Amino acid sequence: MNLNPAHYFIKRYHSPDLKPNELKRMLNLWFPFLMNRIQIISINEDFHEMQVCLKHSFWNRNPNKSVWGGSITSAIDPFFPVMMKQIVLRKGIHTEFYSKAVHVEFLQKVESHLYFHFKINDTEVMEAEEKLENGSKYESWHSADGVDAKGNICVHGRVQIYLRTR
């Protein structure tokens, strides 16, 4: 009997019946997110929306008392591919996935918590399904803004996701 928690999490992560709360728990316990103070607040039941908070703290603050750009990029990078992978996995399509490119515009200093709302619409899902079912790869850009505690947009990020069938 193998009681390795890493094997269990990996098996659950690639399962089509993974629940949003399980994914939230797994990602919130992931060491790089813990160190960068990235917290998943909520995941929609169908994985089409996700709320993420990058907490401003001593651990991710630069000498100017604003959040490091690397922490901000880390908070934007992984979520669109993870969401799209889970959406198509629930439709029976097993994929390899990653962020192919990330473009981040820093609009102003981030001196408080930063909140991101990641959203994938049905049109994007249908396009991905169509390409993957035809044996092609899916590459597309998705955008999210980072909003501080005062409601100011401080960061605009774009992520190019890449999916292909296994």
C-alpha cells in the first residue's frame, strides 16, 4: 500500500471528477504559492471562473514597499491553462498544457493586496474542443487585470495557453 500524498494529489489533479474545492486546496498548499503569498479565493463549479489574491507582505515586498513583479507574474501565469485543462478534461479530452507566453503590464505600484478574476467563456471552450478533437493544438491569449484594495487596476496581464491531446 502506497501512502505517498504527492501521488494521490497528482492522480486527483488529472481526474475528470476533481472538485473545485479540491483543486483550491491543492493549489493553496503548493509551496511556490505559499512563498509568494498567492491564495485561491474561489473556483466556479464548472471551472470557468477563478478568484485569486496576491497578498502584500514582507515576503513579496521590494525595498520600495511594493510587490515584486515576479510575484505578480507568478499570480497571473498558471491559472488559465489549469482552468482550460479541467474544463476539457470534464468533456473527456486528456491534454498536455502549459503557459506558452505571459505578458504583464505594470500600470502602477502595488502597495496592497492584489485581486485577479480569471474567466473563460463558452466560445473559447468550444474553439478549444474543436481544435483538440481534430488532432490539432489549441493556442489562445487570455487576459486578466490585477485590482488593488482601493479598486485601482494596477496590472494588466495576458497569458497564451497551449493545449494538445495526449
